Amino acid sequence: MTAPARRPPAGPPMGGPAARMMAGGMPPEKLEDFRGSTKRLLGLMRPHRWLVAMVLGLGGGSVFLSVLGPLLLGHGTDLIFSGVVGKMLGETMPGASKAEAVAALRAQGQNNRADMLASMDVVPGQGIDFNQLAHLLAWVFVVYAGAWIFGVLQGRLTARVVQATVFQLRAEVEAKLSRLPLSYFDKQPRGEVLSRATNDTDNIAQTLQQTFAQLVTALLMIIGVLGMMFWISPLLALIAVLTVPVSVLITTVIGKRAQPQFVTQWGTTGRLNGHIEEMFTGHSLVRVFGRQAQAAATFRQHNEKLYASSFRAQFISGLIQPAMMFIGNLNYVLVAVVGGLRVASGSLSLGDVQAFIQYSRQFSQPLTQVASMANLVQSGVASAERVFALLDADEQSPDPEGPVLPGPVRGRIAFEDVSFRYLPDKPLIDHLSLTVEPGQTVAIVGPTGAGKTTLVNLLMRFYEVTGGRITLDGVDIATMPRPELREHMGMVLQDAWLFGGTIAENIAYAADDPTPEKIAAAAEAAHVDGFVRMLPDGYDTVIDEDGSNVSAGQKQLITIARAFLAEPSILILDEATSSVDTRTEVLIQRAMNSLRAGRTSFVIAHRLSTIRDADVILVMESGAIVEHGTHDELITTGGAYARLYSAQFAEAAVEVD
């Protein structure tokens, strides 16, 4: 190993909640581009455009038949009314024709009745034609049954389109999360990311399901009904149309007031989820330090803000529907009064007025429906913008085309004039050079914030260097695909991560389809086999999602067994034995000696007793290597390492036979 270059110290990275807020961790409090986000949300359905076309076609067919129904019922009303009037004329004017009856009414000065009778298709003396009426009602049944069938088919296809769209959106979110750099998750609370990936996508699905087909059908219904209204009576149609600008104005004014509340609602939901996730993860420490009241107060603060924003959003948007119903009722009254006068004057038939009143109801209903969807649309677009912000986040730099891969990996690592900083104006590592030969064990020690973990994060390409380069067997790791680079590395972190599954499955996570014999061998090497065989189900023991049914030290041993099974060329241990007792730690160190044989190893440790046998010990302070050498050499020098060692141990390290 060559001597590392010593450079001036640099400041540590800024962390904590303040850094997250400065880095943009908090969601926006208002929609940045409602129209653009809506267009992009609808664009998600482009791959299913043929199904969308079928949905629109079925909706158009359903609307056409629904619009045709009142017209047929109006003809039925005219048929009944004409039969009743014809029978009455036959009784009052026996043998008279329709023209003679009209003339007789005019002679009596009953001009309005004469005009109404003249406009009717009536034969004096002839009653209701029940055969024709039955034939007409049969057609009404067919029309409405057809509209229902089209509606059912439209609903089924709509569900398919929406669920397929959200399925693809969830897949894009999952793929995006795998492409995001570690720095993104350092700046975002986990609960916030989780809320965008689950709550917001679910809200998008609900919005599309409840508004897409209904909105299209409502718009087609408005167009179809409006056409029929103008065909029956332009005057009455104009009266009905006068309410449209008022409806649009009310919807726009109320919608603009509700929109910011929906954005606040979903932003607060994310922050509330983040707080709950943090408090649940650290509930033991919350209890130990007596912070339940403070945690509950923070929860109440978020919950009250969520309640207030949700209440305002739902209340303000909920004003739309009653306002539209009021306007619809006024329209109904105007149409009924003017239509009655038109019937009395003979300008319209009774059936036409009846059909028009039905059309006016059908006209106001989709207007009210569209207006009531405003809150769902605004809520869905607010969630969509949050998901799109996640999808648009800066990704880690892509792997180069035609990547350069080393031959059989020997494990020679070289840091060549490497510089790195988390924030542009705060350097952490500055012009660091270091060479590690294959098979060497390099221990990295130093105070918290010195840059120890950052060094291995750069080696794993969790972060990219801002200057210089890192090579593996002479190949710049920046030219290597990340999966290819990491498959040669095994890592054991201080925070042991286990997933919900059996102990065998957790150990086997490091390899593709390993045999039970290899799993048991890795477990035995990591001293897992002993306590596992004491469990009732042995290696089939199911670990809870939070690993609460095994101790912290046992979880650490399982993660070490996982690294044993991977058999990596380069081994990285970041405080890997921090959760085990001293005796087990020494046993693991002996087992790791065989694991490290022929492999390049990086060991980060605060317990200096665990790295006494390292080939080289690096002492870091403020991002720079201030000392390097063996344990004995550094103790003899009496520098930073000697001070750390003497401060940590008041008595000799425990040796275990």
C-alpha cells in the first residue's frame, strides 16, 4: 500500500432536518402547473388509447340512447293525450272532424284551445291506440336497456384502463426509486417518499376511476341534450343555456379557492406519515427518553393541520354541488312556466314540453356532476404533481455505454486525487490518494464526521466523486456498471437490515439460489448456527418485519452470515460488530480472518481492539488521512491513533481463547 497524501482538513457535511428542508425535502404548498400536470396525467393512458377509444365510443352510444329515451316518452305522452282529447271530442261533438272542432272552438272565442287542438295529431271519437303505445314502450325499454348495457361495458373497460395505467405508474415509481441516488433519500423523510409511492398513487387511481368515464359521459350528455333541446324549442334551449355561464363562473371561483387546500392536504399527509414512520421506528427510544408527550404533540400538530386543510378542501369544493342544484332548480322552474305557456299557445305539444323538462334535468345533472368532480380532479392532480416531482427528481448518473470491465477481479483499489463534497461550498474529502493492494485489510478509524463511511460510499458508487477517480484493478469504477461493480463487493452495515421472512431466506439474500448446505456453512462461520438451532423452527424461524423476535446482536450476526455467503472479492465492514458482545466479537474476528484471506477488506471501527491485526490502519480527521501504518507503528508514533487508543482503553483488550 502506498503512502496516502495528506491534505488540509475540510468541514463535515451538514445533516439533520435543517439540511433536508434546505435541500427541498418539503413538498410545495401550491400547484405549480395544474394544466400541465393534468395533461401529463391523461398522457399516462396513451399506451391504452384503443381501449380509451372504446370507452369513448361506448359512452357516446350510451349517451345517444339515453338522449333518445325522453323523445320517445314525449311521443308516448302525445299519443295518450291525443287519445284522451279525441275521445272527449267524440262525446261533445259527435261526427265532427278535427277541422270542424277547431272552427267551432274559434267561433266560441276559445282561440288558445283551438290553437292547441290544431297542433295535435287527434282524430275526434278515437281513443288511445294501445297497440301503438305498447309498441312505443317496447322501443323505450330497448333503448334504456341498450344504454345500460353500454354503461356496464364502459365501466368495465374504464376500470381496466385506469388500473393498467396506475399499474404502470407504480412500476415507474418503483423503477425510479432504484435509479435515485442515495443523496435523494438523505434529503427526504422516508415517510414522505412512502406517501408519494402509495397514498398519492392510490389517490390518482381513485380520481381516474371516479372521473374519467363519468366526465366524458357528462360532457357528451351535455352536447347531446343541448342538441335535442334546440331541436325541440330554441327559445327554451336558450333559457337553459343561460345558466351555463353562471355554473362555470361558480365552479371556477370555488375551484380556485379549494385547489391550494388539496395541495396542503396531501403535503401534510406526507409529513404526518413521515412523523409516524419515524416515531414507530424509534418507539423504544421515544419511551426511554420520555418523549411520548412531545411526539404526541407533534402528531397533533400535523393531524390538526391535516384536519383543517382537509376540512377546508372538502367544504369549499362541496359548495359547488348545492350551488349547481340551486341553479338547476331555477332552470327547471323557468322551463316549466315558459313551456306551459307555449303548450297553451299551441307552439309546442305536451309531449315536447315533457321531453324538454326531462332534457333540462339531464342537462343540469351532468353540469352538477362535472362541477362536483372538481374536488376529485384537484385532489388527484395535486397527488399527481407530487408523484411527478418524484419521477422528475435527478437520477444518479447513467452507466456508460460500452462499459469497461476488469478481468478476474483481484481487488486492487486506488483512490487517485479524490475530492468530494455533499454541498458545493463545504468540502469533505480533498485531494485524497490511497492505494490498497489485493488481499490487504485496511482499517479506517477516526472521530464521527471524519469521512470514514463516505470513503466506502464513494467506493460503492452510492455517491460520485467530485474530483479525481477511483480504480478497481486499474479500471475507473465510473466506467463500470454499478451492478457489475457491486456484485464483487460484500457489505455489512452498522444498522442491520432484515426483511420479513425466515432466517434462511435472510441469509440467502446475498446469493442466487444457494443450497441449504452453503447457508448452514455461512451461518456456522458467522456463529449464527448455534443460536438458530436452539429456536423451535431453526432456520425456518420467521423474522418479524422489524426483527423484534431476535436480539440486535443476533440480527448483526445474520447480516454477517449473509456477507459470508456472498463470497465477495472486496469486503466492507462498517461497524459490523457494534451490536455483539466482546467474546462473540473476538470469535467473529477470527472467522473473518479466514473470510478476508485473499480478499481486499475495508473495516470501519470505533472499537480499536477489533482492528489491531489489520495490515494498514488509516486515521481520518475532517476528510483527510492524517496517519497510516500498523497498530504497533501508530502506537509507537504517539500521534492521533495513540491518543484514540489510550482514551478508549483503560485496560488491556480482552482475549478469548
